[in-house]
Amino acid sequence: MCDTMVVVPPSGPVWFAKNSDREPGEAQVVEHHPAGPAIERRATWVPIPEPAPRAAVVLSRPAWMWGAEMGVNEYGVAIGNEAVFTRLPVARVGLTGMDLLRLALEQARTADDALELLAGLLARHGQGGRCGFRSAGFRYHNAFVIADRRGAWLLETADRCWAAVRVRGVRTTSNVLTIDAPDRIGPGTLEEARRRGFYRDDRPFSFREAFGRTDMAFLSGGDVRRACSLRTLSARDGGEGTDLARCMAALRDHGGHDPQRGLRMTAPCAHARAPADPHLRPDDRLADRAPRRAHRDLGHGHERAVPLGVQAPLLRHRHRAGPGRRKGRSREPVLAQRAPAPRGDGPRPRGGARDLRGRSRRARGRFARGRVGAAPRRGRPLGPRGPRDARAARASRGGSGRANRRRTGSDDGRDSL
């Protein structure tokens, strides 16, 4: 989730500020690109249409994407990108909002130029494509705050439809559509709203009401975060006294709450931290010392690494009674552990992490594919499932364990499964 703010006072400089609250563990790159000629390049998912000469830019972008979340070019044009969730479907492949932002920065000389460039790219090519670092299905439409030294625009989109409003005073946006009285409306926007039943001619057109999703507006906490930013930036003078300190205070505002609590974001600042898990040592909770921690899902028999910043449990519990446990006992957490170090001159164990039963990742894969024994049922540990399965295995080899020991002379008291 993101928060972008712009202040255009009656007199004085224009202020632009933005938070980029992406997934924990996703690296953000801040880089400078010099001016250059028109060349064939590729955006995040598709080739760049209509190559043109490029202005010098400074960008902040996710390391795995071509586009940027925010940036400024050599002419003083700054643009910030916001995810917005609308009632229109998002294309599976296309130019992402960050790609559109970078293309506009590389060609625009003023905020008005950037608005025209973005509107033209939307009309000709649309928008779409995956935008999540880990989630393959995370896609969204976009809003853009565009500013230069003379003024600013807020552009909100829903697929190829868009509306824009010129900023006067303080304007903030936080992952929700906000434009009720647009200064400009994109070609075909009203027709698309009428065709889908989002708008009727008997009332003024509101881009927010026509294309916005009320459920996502609530879940994202966008209106609450916008109010928090507006309160900090306005500060009794309507934004006329805005300076760098006030902008930084707005970006760092927790709104009087712990940013790690609750099911939704309620303030612009949402820094990540390690979950307070009693089963981890204090040193393991520090992201800089142990950035990743493996855990095993006993229901599926695989491992994955979860960044400590993610608010997800590092421990998984048995959902049913396992071997040697009676129903009704308290659930016992199980952690994955690294393979034991080799002793003496023996062979070094292959593979990485092993579970507490000593099975490697490769062995668990054979169990799961049915190559060794039967595939485990969902929610149950792998391997023999208790005394009943052990008795059945011994019977299939020709009798009980006691009888086998009597015939073979074994006195070690063990049966090999």
C-alpha cells in the first residue's frame, strides 16, 4: 500500500511526498539514468511501444520491475504511482502502472505534458500485468500524482478509462479512487460507465462512485490514511506553511496506532518488523541477523522461506493427532531444522533442511509422489502413521515382530520398517 501527497500553495514551492509500502523482502532500487536516444527496449512484461528520446531520470523502483513507483526527471517533473482497485477487470499482460510512470518521466517536460502522455498511452495500449513480488495473481489499476514547479495533477484510472483533477492546496491519495468532480474526463469514460450501469445522466458524474470498489476501499484503509495525511499537512494553515519537516512528519505518521496491529493499514507509515514469537530466540527476531527462516507445512510436506517482516506464523501445527499423541492434548509446534553436520569421514548428507524425523526434501518428495509407500493424507505427518500401520507392515512381512525375532535370533528389540 502507498500514500502520495502533494501541496500546491497559493504562493511558494510545490511539495511532493510519497511512501512506498511494498512487500517485506522486496528490494527497492534508487538509480539514475542519463538522457539517451530512442532505442528498442522491453518493459516489465511487454516490449516498449513507440520508442522516443529519453530525458535523464532518477527512479525508485522494485528491483525486479522495469518501471518505477516514483521518480523525477531533469526538467523537474515528479510522478508517484498508486495501486487502486476498481470494478473493471485487469488485463493479465500489459504495461504496468510503474511502466507508464517511467515512460512519462522519460518524455515529459511539464506536468501537463506528463498527463497527456499517460492519457495517450492508456488509450493506445491500456494497462495490466502482474505487480506482486510473490503473488502471481496480484494485479491492479493505477492512480498518478504528477507535479512540477508550477502545479500538479491527480490522475485516476480504471483500465482505459480515466479522470483527472488539477490540485489546489493539499491533495492526498492512498490506494482508493477519490475524484468526484473531475476537471478532465478521458474519451469513452462516460460511455463505458453508462454501458456497464455505473452511471446515469440524471446526476453529476463521480469517477469514484462509478468505478470504485467500496469493499477494497475499506480493506485498504485508504480513506483513513488519506485523512491522517491531510490532517498533518494542513496543520491549521491549509498547507501554506508546508516545508520538508512537515512532509516527513506526514510520511512517518502512525496515526496514534501501532502499525503492526489490526487487519488493515490505518496510517501512512507501516514499517515491517519481526513477529514476537515465543519459540524463537531474541537474536532470531532481528531481520538484519536472520533475514529468512524456513518452516515446514506438515500438511503438504514442503518447505518455504518466509521473511521475518511478513506477519505470518513461522510455526505450523499438526491438525490431527500424530504418532504417539492422543487427541485432546495441546498442539505442539514443529520447526524445520538444518541437516546435521557430518561426523568423522562419513558421507556428507545431501540436501538442505531436514524435518525432525530426519527425512530430506528428496525423500519427502518420493513419499508425496507415491514412489515410497502411499502418499500421505492432507494434515498428517509423512511416513508410518502409528502403531496400527506398524503392525500392518510387520504382518505383511510374515508375522509379528516378536515372532520374527524368535525366528531370526535378533535380540536388539527393533524391527526395520
